[in-house]
Amino acid sequence: MCLMSKEFKEAREMEETYHRKFYQEHDLYEEGTWMAGPMPIVMETLHRLTEYKNKLTVLDLGAGAGRNTIAMAEKLRDTGSRIVAVDLLEEAVSSLVHHAKKYKVDHLITAEQGDIEHYEIEPNHYDYIAACSCLEHVSSEKALHQVIDQMQAGTKIGGIHLITMSTSVEEVKLPDHESVKPLIELNLPTQYAEDLLTHRYHNDWDILLTERVTQAIPEHKYDEPTEFRCQLLRFAARKRI
């Protein structure tokens, strides 16, 4: 379900506050956090491309502090590849720039602040686009369709998309597990989201992967500790040659 404008604003503000605080309190690749390492599925999917092409142009949407961006850049370090990393928060972009220098991959990375819903993707430009845990933060299902259309138009023949998306989101208070209304901008049922992606990638794309992973992540988003529960939908597709 998508939220009305007032609810969307509240959800967006809550997400921004949570992530700003998280980036202030935790370092990239810190053990015990969701930034402890890159998402394995991102690196596995990238490897499909590097098996036959070295020099890649990559777009990382919703890059955050760079958990996936930095790891991809390290893998592509000496290939002449380029990575554009986009995130809504200035704090995330600043952190990503800092870590790119720390890991000596800043020559590969261009970090940009922007809302993915309104970010213009250059047509026929990218070999690989990763959109990890960001598409559920657009304002509506219509906006989701528009972002996917731009992603597809921005991808070269043979290019790959990797999407991870929190679906069927629930939040509970800890330790009593009392349910609270989840503040997430676009909370789609898992099966609906999977069908939507399958339909959007029906023409001119080969679907490489569709799977669901149950997640339960402790958070401090509200006045008291909560647990974020969802079915993480993981989806990959290659633009047909």
C-alpha cells in the first residue's frame, strides 16, 4: 500500500532521521550492523558481468554510506570502470566520499545527492544498476513504475539490474512484540511486488533471479526499540541481447 501525502512525509522524515543517526553512530563495515559488509547478492550479480566484461559503468541507487559501492569499486579497481552512487541524504553522500578515499577507490566513484524518484538516468549508459532497499521509499506505485522505466532505458544491451526490496513490512515493539504501524513509504505485499517486477521485466529482459528472504532487524527508529520485519524480495534481470 502507498501512503497519503501526510503519511508519506511522516514516513520519509522518520527514515531520514533514523539513517542520519545510524550513520553518525556506526562506521562502514562495522560488525553487528546491517552495514557489516556488502550484500552478497550484489557482488554475485556483478560477477556475472565481470566474467565477460572488465570495464563497467555502474549505477548504485540508494547507495547510503557505500556498503555496496565501496566493495564493487574494490572489485573493479584496476579495470577503468566507473560507479555513480546516488543517495537522498547529504550525510550518506559525505560518508561515502570519505570511505571512497579511505579505501583508495575514489577515482572510480562519483557520489551524488538526489532523490531516486526524480533522478535522471542517462539513457543506454549503464552495464549494471543496483537498487538495494530503496525502491520501497518512493512515493507511490506510479513512481515505482517510472523509476523502473528509467532504469531500463538507462541500461545497455546485456546489462543487469539487481533489485532488493522490503515487502510485507511489519514493525513490533521490543521486548513485548506489540505491533506498531510501519512507517515506510511504499509497503507492497510480497507476492504483489514480485508479480509487478516480473511483469515490468517481461519484455526484452531475461529474469535471472527471484527469491525471498525473511528478515528481522532490531532498530531504534521510535522512542523505544523496535524490530523491523519483512520479506526481502531479491530480483535480478539481464537486458536481452
